[in-house]
Amino acid sequence: MGHIGRVIVLAAALGAVFAMGGGTAGIALAQNSWVDEIATSLTFYQTSYPSAGWESYSQRLSIVKGAVARGDSTTIKKEMGKWFKMLRAREHGIQDVAADELFNFSLMVTPIQEYGISVPAQSGAGGEYGY
């Protein structure tokens, strides 16, 4: 399944969670799932490009997942900001295609506005922008 298919499945799953739960349990599940979706995509790219240094990316997502579970908005904002910068800079030798696709997918599923996460602009597009 491609990224668009995964996004559609995620959107349907989130809609079902909110329709059924409606309460804080449904919201907590939905908030956890965005990190899990990014982790699933990361695993795909780790398999597709095994020579790249993915460990720092995995560690960063583990930190974010723990922060989401604790409701630690400050850590989520800080670590996801680093995540996006790492992808944009292609740190640790990751492939351009993998970096771009992970960046774009993460941008779609991460609640950027909720946490005030700063997302680096594409090189040549001028400065950083935040939501």
C-alpha cells in the first residue's frame, strides 16, 4: 500500500476512533497512532535502505512516543522539530527519496499546530516556517 493509501486508512481509523470513543480514551488512542504511523513508515524505509543510519531516527520517535503517553507537549515539540530537521538535512546518510517521503508523511500525520512544532522549509524556499 502506498503512502496515500496509508493516509486514507489512517484517516478512516481516526474517524472511527472519534466516532466510537468520543471521550479522552479515543483522543489518547488517536494521539498515539500518529507516532505509530510514522514509526511504521520508518520501518519500511529501514528495510528498503538498510545501509543508512536509521538508529537516531528510531530513538527520536521512541522519545516522542513516551512524551505523547505522558502528555509532555514540550518534549513532543522539541523532538519532532529535531525529527523534521534531521530529515530535511538527510542526516546519517539516508536517501533523498526516503527523507522526502518520510518528511512529507510525517508532516501529514503529525499534529503540528497542536504542539507548535517548527518545520524547516525546503532548501532554497527561504527560512523556517511554523504552524
